Amino acid sequence: METLNTPSSKNTSMVRPLHEVFFVRAVLKKLGVGKLSTFNYRLKTQKVQYLAQVFKVSLPYTFSLYVHGPYSPDLTKDLFATENTPISAYDFASELMTERFERLEQFTSGKTNRELELIATYHWLLSAGFAENTSVEKFKELKDPNEKELTFTKEAIQEMQKIITEL
């Protein structure tokens, strides 16, 4: 028997199975994001989930490029469908997953929504198969970064790629 405020595992308003959504929510909560009450919270949650997938810490959702960078309507749907259900803390079973999580946490810690948006957008463009010079031009067109932001983003992507290859 289900308890109140617990979505059914057959909930048709969800994209992924309930246990998978709870895992994603637990990862996001552990990273200090996942709140949905404001646009800024939702924006940060989307970018952190995107990066959590890049770091292979969270389950994958499909992301498309949108106004504020990579965005997953399916992630939004699943998070809203389960937002009133409390979740427990989650500890990773393997040392590799724990290390990936810690590296992701260090990488995202202290970054603003704008910085996360820039990193995720530029990474998405590179991952979409655009050549680097094309990615830079599209990035400039989409995000209108100043020189400091462009340099920051390129350095962050290099740092991220280095971290990922080390794992």
C-alpha cells in the first residue's frame, strides 16, 4: 500500500522509473541543489545535473540547447513529479563513484549560475560534434560572453576534461 505524497512507481507523469528519479534527486541533494521553488534554483539544478552526467555520477537525461544552456524537460518533469516526496541521503557504494562525486562537487562548488551555464553550454556544443572554432563562434553568439568569461569557460572545460580523464 502506498503512503500519502509518495508517487506511484507507475506514475505516468514521470519519465524515468521512481527509483531512478530518487537516485538522481539524492545526488542533486548531496550536491546542494535540486530545489524547484525559484527559477535560479531550477537553472542551477539543470546545469549541475548536466555536469553530474558528464562526470558519470548521475543517471543520464537527454539535454537540448535552450536559452540558458543545456536543458532537460524530462528532468524537470521527474523532479516536479516527486518534489513533495522526502528522500534520504545517499552514499555511493564504490570508491570510484565517491571519488567522481567529490571531484564534481569540488568542480561545481562556488560557481555562479552564469558560470555553470557557460560551462555547460560550451561543453554541450563541443559534445554535439562541432569543431572547436565553430563551438566558440556559436558560444559567443548564444551567450555573448566578455573576454574574462570566455577565458574562464575554456579553462574550466580544460580542467573538467583533465578531471574526467583521471577518473
